[in-house]
Amino acid sequence: MLKDLLETKNCFKLICGSGNEDSQAVEKLVAVYAKAGCRFFDLSASEKIVDAAFRGLEFAQVRDAYLCVSIGVKSDIHANKAVVDYEKCISCYSCDNVCPQGAIKYAKVKKYKCIGCGKCAKICPKGAISFVSEEKDLRKILPSIITKGVHCIELHAMGLNDDETEDKWNYINEIFNGILGLCISRGNLSDEMLVEKAKKLTAIRKPYTTIIQADGVSMSGGEDDYKTTLQTVATAEMLQNINLPVYILLSGGTNSKTAKLAKMCGINANGVAVGSYARKIVRKYIEHEDFLKNKFLFEAATKIAKGLVNSCNMNV
């Protein structure tokens, strides 16, 4: 059971990207990280992406893994998709080079690959890139996804719009009796607001049926250093100090240094969720069309992925 994995305090969760609807990339990511020892996968709330994840598990011959689908609210950056204003665009293609998902080519956005990280907008010299929210209607998509056999549903409770957050949280509680996740970031919230939100949303849950993903800075984990993961550990400390009957996963700026820093700071988390950095270190391999057929490429990527998975063991 997923609870058993969490209670080992050695739970590595691969975040494929809640906005990532590239089914081929997700199948490859799940296959290589499952082979490397990962047993928990975070996915876009899409039937085709859940199917792709199951194909990846089948390829890796892994049957004891767990799938989580993530959903957001209007202010959640994970639901954002980049849009280019071609009247401002000067075709410098800086956005092409900085996109970690390969979602932009010649300043044209492939929305199904875009995860809303914002790196393209930050580098654009003309301010030609903005974002639109592609929030999903939970009542239309979740029932069919649940029937596919997912093990967890995670709500990104990032913004200040408490009414929408509570409405979605209550709906998920009504239709799903498995473990639920809350991804909470300091972002727009004060420390006091973050703690209050965690207390309020978990109050209706039975003990240890909720995962709180302590998100430092969302989608900031491209580098592998202590500074990048510092806010993750600080957020986890706040949540640990209020002693809620929940499981805590470290996320948002996570990398191979996260578990070590967390242990140095006395954080007793149940595991580490890694997205940007985990995808980055295997990207050059999985971009090959024949990745799943090329034994050399697959084994090389698996070796790299295994090193990251092992580095996130909170028990070592």
C-alpha cells in the first residue's frame, strides 16, 4: 500500500509535471525512474497520461508502484501555458533555448509540453510572453481517471482564493477514498497563512490519510546545490512544527542535496518529490525516439536516475 511506502521514510516521488501532457515523454520518464527504484509518480490529471504511466511501468516490469494525479486552482502556476505575442516577438529564440521541456521551437509553443514554469517569460527581452490558465473541470475529468486505478489525488493549494480551494478539496474528499495530497507553497502566503491553510484543509481528514507536499519554490529545482533546496527545507520545518497527523514530502527546488540538508536540519520527512531536476538529468536520453528500444540509452539514463533516487533516502 502507498501508506507502507510513505512510512519507510524512503519515498521518492517523481513529478512528471502536472501540466505535462506529453504522453511519450511521461511513458519514458516513468519507465526509467521505475527501473531506477522510484515507486511513486505524480502526473497530469489526464486519462491519456495515466495510460502512458501504466505503459511505462509495464515496460519496466514494475507492479508495486503508485500513481498520483495533480490538479490546481486558477492561481496555480502549474495550470499555466505560455502564449507568445508575435507583434512583440523579435525571433531571437531565447525562449527556445531556456525551456526545460522543449516546449518551444522557433518561438512556437507546444502547449501539451508546457508546464508553466515561466523561464521563457523571464528571458524574453521584449516581454512578448504571457500565460493563460488552463484549469480543468474536476467534475468532468476525475471520475473516469479514478476508475483507471490511481492511488492518490493531489490538490495544489497555492493561492489566496480559499473558496475555490475548499470547494475542490471538499469535492475530492467526496468522490475519492484513497490518500489525498496537498501541495502547499509559501509563494503568496505568509508563514501564518500557510500553517492555517494546512490545519484547516486537513481537519476533515482521518489521521495519516493525507500527504502534504512542502513546496519551497515551485519548479525551481534545475540546479543541484543546497541553496536551491533551502526553501523546501524551511517550508517542511514549519509544517513539521505543527505536528499534524500527515505525511510530509519535500518538494519545490528539490535535488540530490535535499535529503542531506533536511536531515542536517532535523526534518523528519517521509520522502522527497523531485520534478525539474529529475527530468533535466535524463532529458538528453529520453529525447531520442528509440529510447525504449535502445538498451544503451535506457541503461545510461537508469544509472543516472538511480543515483538521484538513492540520494533522496531519508533513512541513510
